[in-house]
Amino acid sequence: MAISLQKGQKVDLTKSNPGLTKIVIGLGWDVNKYDGGKDFDLDAAAFMLNADGKVMEDKNFVFYNNPKSPDGSVMHTGDNRSGIGDGDDEQIKVDLGIVPTGISKISFGITIHEAKERNQNFGQVSNAYVRVLNEASGEELIRYDLGEDFSVETAVVVGELYRNNAEWKFNAIGSGYQNGLAGLCKDFGLDV
């Protein structure tokens, strides 16, 4: 049975699931009734961070335009441009066993594509969640439902995997940004 987290909660991932190395980060959302006349496109991304919380090279920023990290440990499975339908809207696969030792943390974010130009924000999004699945079995291990705490934000860091000695843990973050993908990238040490 999946562990349901609240904002700020942390949980062991590999310690409580011995032998687990391949996981899927599933991200999902729905768009509230929206009649702005433009598509509403949310995008998932993963930031592979060093001990200082920075991305050391652009290729360690994994998203629809860079779907795979150089070492193959993190892979975006594809861009969903509508969010329509049940289940995960986008997924990112992580092979914990081959994440380079210089990577201390992998942060996962959701951004709204062209949010400023389209006058869109997370106040128009509902049922957003992140979940961690065992890739081999499909079993949901961890789930964090973000709730409706956002209004003007155009990007959200939903959660992060982080190393704790030889184990991996998951932290439910739920932190919003008003300056979209550019703001996330800047905070993680990338120039856009």
C-alpha cells in the first residue's frame, strides 16, 4: 500500500523497499474549467543536483527537449500537451543504481508552458500529484497530492529524491514559483 505524504514529509524509499533500483515518478494534474482560448500545457522536469543544490551541466536538466541524462539514469518518457485522461500525465524514470555519485538530489518540477503569454497559472490547475512507482511491479510506493494551495504560481517543485548515506529518500516539497521554468532553472544554477 502506498504511503501518502503531506507537504514537508520525508520517507525512506530504498531502505523500506530492499532491492529497489528502478522507479517511475508519475506526475498528474487536471485543468479547471478554462476558457482562455489557448491550450493549457504542463510539463514535468527533473533537475539532477550536486551537494550545493545546483545542476552542474545543462544535460542534467531532464525534460521534453532533453529526455535523457548523459548517464541514462534519468529519462523523461514524453510530453503530454493536454493533461486529458486518467492516470499520470507525464512520467520520469529513474534508475537509482546508476545515478552518478556526484548527484545528491533529484528535484521534480511541473511548469506551465508559456504561462505568462497565455495568462495561465496553477490556480487554474486541480488534482495535481506526484507518485513514486516500482518500475518492475507497477506498485505505487509513495503519493503526494498537492492540494489547491496555489494561485499565481506558474511552476511548482513537487518533490525530490535525495541520498541519505547509501539509501534514497523522498521529500514532498510542494513549493510554488511565480516566474515559471526560468525561475526554477535560475534557482538550480542554470542559465535560460
